[in-house]
Amino acid sequence: MTHPKFLLQSVLALSLSALLVGCGKNGDAQAQQPQAAGQQSSAPASTAKSSAATPAVATLGQVAVSQDELQQFLQVLPAAQREAMRNDRVVLEQWLRSRLAEKAVVEQAKAQEWDKKAEIRSAIEEAQNQVILRSYLQSVSEPAADYPSEQDLQTAYQANQDQFQLPAMYRLSQIFLSVPDKDEQALAQAKKRADAWVKQMREGKADFAALAKEHSDEKISAERGGDNGFLPMSQLVPAMRATVAKLEPGQLSDPIVQADGVHILQLTDLRPASVRSLEEVKPALRDALRRQRQQEATQAYVAGMLDADTVSVDGKVLSQLLQQTP
């Protein structure tokens, strides 16, 4: 539970692939392009053509992001992030600006023959080799289309029951009375009000939802009569977990005093801990087994390459190299 709320909250953020170099008054990205002495500040005319297989979605000078490129980017995103970008044009336009800035910087570097430097060419070659390596190993280690079988899935499911556990879920409502930090008098007054409300509710003279809507300082849940939905125990403030664990559905807690204010909790429903069924986990389990089989096949393939011939290491040359290396 966070201060002042009693729930822990998480925010899903989409990270951009590069830092924008700058933005103009109209929101256009402006890449700062360092110039060599006497050099003109123009990217090669061929740059725009490189992204012009389909009409451009966005342009910056001579560089562009094509429809094909944007579509490929969206396709590799997890479904949730892809949907978020479709619903939030601001986030998508940020990515487009970021991508344009990247391209502009690369083209400026190429104009200065940065890619001709020995260390850069070596790095490019190594990156290319890594792409070839991963692609080739994936092709030679791909599991058979019918793997895993139903029996394989059943065996893996039984052997990994602990991975499919669902924790107990508690549906909680709350009334929260906020007080200024270190104001002992305000805290005592809030506690007195909370004690009176708990007494009235337990006697059937007051309704929890009505009190929450009218008095709770946690406005989001207050609009729902204090309801916070189903939560696992791990998402509750540690100081409240023992109290919640003792409640039965329908029961109220005594007022819980914390530094930020006073909470009244009501457990409205409880889902006991359970285990996901095989049908629920089958898609993820199948993917995991295929990845494991492919990893094992890759390791066996590489080991076989090493065993196919004698590996010779020149100890003298190796020692000299290690001594020469700072």
C-alpha cells in the first residue's frame, strides 16, 4: 500500500528507443549535426529513398520513416504495448520523432565517413556475424512442429505445480481519513470519528459504501463506495496484512492508525489460493518447452562442432597477449 493509499500501484511505461536530440516550436525533431571544417550540412540525397518503399509516415529533412517500417515496429511489440500505442497518438509520435532523430544522426555520421573508421567497421562486422549466428542456430535447432505432445505437457504441468499457484485474493473496501503529517491532534480526531463509524456500522445504523462516498479521502475508491477490487496479500501495506488475514467476508476491521491517517477496511469477498488448470497454462507451457528444447539443441549443435575436430590453443601466444594487454 502506498502513502496515503493502502494499495501498491504500478505504472506500465513504454520506453523509447533513443533520446530526442531536440524539439522545435512546432514539435518537430531537430537533430544537432556537428560539422567538419568547411563541410556542408546536407545528408546524401539517397537517404530519403532508403525509407521510401512505401509512402512516408514522418520525415525530417532527407530522412523518413515509411509505413512498412512503422508496421514492422508495431508487429514486434507485445500486444498490450501495441494497443497502447494505437490508443495514444502522443506516444506513437514520440517514437516517430525518436526514430527520425536516430536516422538523422546516422546519416550525418555517414556523411563524415564515420562508418569507414577501422573500429566501426570491425564492430559492424561483429554485429553482422551475431545476426547470422543467431539466425542460423535458430534454423538448425527448431523443434519439430508436433513438440511438445499432450503427454509432454501433462508431465511438465505435474512437475511444476508450484509455478502455477494463484494466491488468495481479497476484495477490500476502505474508508481513509487523511491527516497532515505529524499532526497528532488531527490524527486523534480522525481516530475518534472512525471509531464512531465502525460502531454504527456494526450495529447496522450506517452503511459502509455511503460513508466511503461521503467521507473517504481516497477519492478513486470513494467513488465506488470504497471498493478496491480483488488484491493479493502482497499488494497490501505490510502493517495491514495481519488485520486483513483475520477478517471473514463481510467483516469490518477496527480503525487502523498510520502516520498518514486512519483506515477502516471491510473484506467483502475472498478467493482462496488455487492452482491454474492445465488448459489455462497450456499455451505458455508449450512455448516454454519449445524454448527449452531449442536451447538444448543449440548447445548440442555447438558442442558437436567443437568435438568434430581438435581444438588447439597456443599457450605461448596466449600468455604473450595477456602480458601485452594493459
